[in-house]
Amino acid sequence: MANTILVGAQWGDEGKGKIIDYLTDKVDMVVRSQGGANAGHTVIIGKNQYILHLIPSGILRPRKKCVIGNGVVIDPPQLVKEMTGLERKGVKLKGRFFISDCAHLVLPYHKELDAARDASKGKKAIGTTKRGIGPAYEDKAARNGLRMGDLVNPAVFEAKLKDRVRAKNKELKALGQKPLSFAKIHAEYRKAAKKLAPYVTNTVVLLHQALQKKASMLFEGAQGTFLDIDHGTYPFVTSSNATSGGACTGSGVAPSRIDKVLGVMKAYTTRVGGGPLPSASDDISDMLHNMGREFGATTGRPRRCGWFDAVAVRHAVMVNGIDEMAVTNLDGLDGLAKIKVCVAYKIDGKRTNYVPSDIGTFAMCEPVYRTFPGWQTSTEKITAYQDLPLNARKYLKALAELIGARMSIVSVGPARDQTMVV
Ligand code: IMP
């Protein structure tokens, strides 16, 4: 398979974990390049369910190599927990899992600050995952961050951590929070460092050596286009570039080495956390929640659900350069007699086909819907595209035309075999 960047074309939770797992069979390496433990990629293999927050989902395929790139922010105790969880299930990591020495650390003060700051915003809260993502990226940009390379160097780590805890405790105090103990953090992180050290390396060199040997790579995006710090619905976004460009900066693999960008989208829309969602619908939310669907993999929060927003996904196709699209959760619509699709927005009565960059204007967007007939039959056991009900195929064809990308994969359930190539 060609070197492919896989991106979420909506607000995250598009079902990327499953598509990544499906595609990993065809590549040599899987690379993560942004975000952190805010992500939650769910993969179901047989009777086992795996939820991975930091380790690329490719790890579940034996012999594939997995890399956490420089652009990721790593919570070391969380990573150790994930590694030991996988090892307990018989997944081997030695020789196939690599962590960038330039990836920044998430420290306990990042998590405390994340929660305290978001809580202080009241109704304007972003609704972050409280995994310390924003504060960790802030420290990276402010050049105050600690990196994996520091963690595995005991003397450097001790000195830098002492300095940072002192400064961060002042900030926590100002927010009415208790100070954190340097000794406790130091002990916990040094323990994690011992487990992680053998895996920490210069992943830029590693990836380039692999490219020279013609290895094929899948860059697994976390979050989604509208959570991107630049292209998302700012400020209701995460703190990294979740769009395709982030895969290059976050791994050190240049754009000229990339062959394809694959988008992943749901057949409807969901969003977890704050911020506007023009096509939100109580009807579809209630239906999906009653089916036990659409609860966050990382936080367990119910996701807000809505009709498919073709304006938003068209925008995602544009900013990511999406060549092909995988559509997931088609089966979520199986029971509906009528399915709406948002084809344009109205702002103050004026029709627009674009996503406005200003959040205030975006919040004013009223959806313009086109209604499609449903198929009202289960698609869960269908394994070939031509066997999908006619109305389901018509719906997918219309979505492809509306977003301007070819539909190449359709998923009708969480399992590996509930996937069909178009
Ligand atoms: P943060 O990334 O924890 O700072 O959260 C910022 C926003 O992004 C919040 O609205 C989160 O709910 C959302 N978010 C972060 N990661 C994910 C994800 O993996 N899936 C869906 N939403 C996410």
C-alpha cells in the first residue's frame, strides 16, 4: 500500500481505530504524530475489545512496527499501563514499538491545570478530556516542555522537573488548587522511565531508514479536522494539528513522501465536548443513545449526534487533500424511514456552502437539509458493497457527490469483517 495519511473528517470519533486496524494488514509501519491520551481508538477482534489511547492501533497486528512520533504528547504512566495491558493479552512490543525521544511529556500539573482552567470557564468550557493535552502543548510552544529524551536521562529529568514543578505550583495556587509534590511525580515518572527507556529512540532516523528500504507507512490521525487547532472550530478544539499536515510535522516524514490521504467519516455527525454543531438533532441523538451507541471511548460522555453535515466534510476534504473516504457506522441509520443531510447553511437567511471561520458566525448557521429515503433493514451482516440495500447505496453515492471525494471503504459494524471495499 502507498504511504497514507488517515484523518478524521469530522469532530473525532469517526471510527478511525477500526479503519486503521483494517488497513494495517497492508502496510509495514503505523505512525502516530499528534495528540495524546485524549484519543481513544476502539478495535474489536473476535471477542476482545481494545481501547488504545497512545499506542497506534497497528500494534494489534503481529509483525507490524508502530511508532509514536515527535508530535505526540505522552503521559508516561498511562503509556506504561497501555503497554502492560497489551502484553498481558499476549501482544509483543519488543522490536516493533518505538517512541520518539522528541515527543513531549504530559505531567500531572498539565492535567490539574487542564481541569482547573476548563472548570473556571463555566458555560464557555471547551469540555476537554482533562488529559493535560492543552497545557502540555502550551509548554512545548513556550519552550518549557520536558521530552521523552529528558525522561530517560535521570539527572536532566530531575533538574528540569524540579524547576517546572516550582513554577507550575505557583500557577495552580493562583487557580485555588493544591500544590503538587515534586518527590511523588519524580518517583512515579522515573518508574515509568525504566519501562519506557528501551523503546525511546530517534524515530525520524528510524522512519527514514525504513522509507529507504521501501517500507510502507500509515499515519494514524487522532481527533478530527474540526478539532484541529488551526482549521477547527476554534476555540472549541484540541491543541494539535489533527489535519493531514500534522502527520508530516509530527513524524518528520516530508510531504513529498506521502502518496495518499484517506479521510474517515461517520454516516452521520457526532461531537463530544463544547462548541456549535449546526446539524445536531435530538431525534438521532436519542435513537443512537438508546441503541447504546455514541458514548466517548476516553471519557464515557454521551456524544451529541446530528445528521450528516456535507458542508463540514466538504471543508475537511479541502483542507486535508482527501483522495478517498471511508464511511463508518452506516448501520447506525438502518432503522430510519427518512434520513436528512445538511447540504448548505443559512446565516441570517443567506445561503452559504462554506464553513465560516468565526465561531460566532458558525454558531448562527442553520442547516439546509435534503431528505433521503431510508432502507429500514439491517446492514450489519453485509460484506459486499453491491449487497447493500439500494437506498443505502444511493445515500452513499449522494454523500460522495456532496463532499467531492470517492467512497472507498464502507463499515457496518465494529468488527474487522464488517468492512467492505467499494
Ligand atoms: P482536549 O484535546 O482534551 O484538550 O479536548 C479539546 C476538545 O477536543 C474537547 O471538546 C474534547 O472533547 C475534544 N476531543 C479531544 N480528543 C478527542 C477525540 O479523540 N475524539 C473526540 N473528541 C476529542
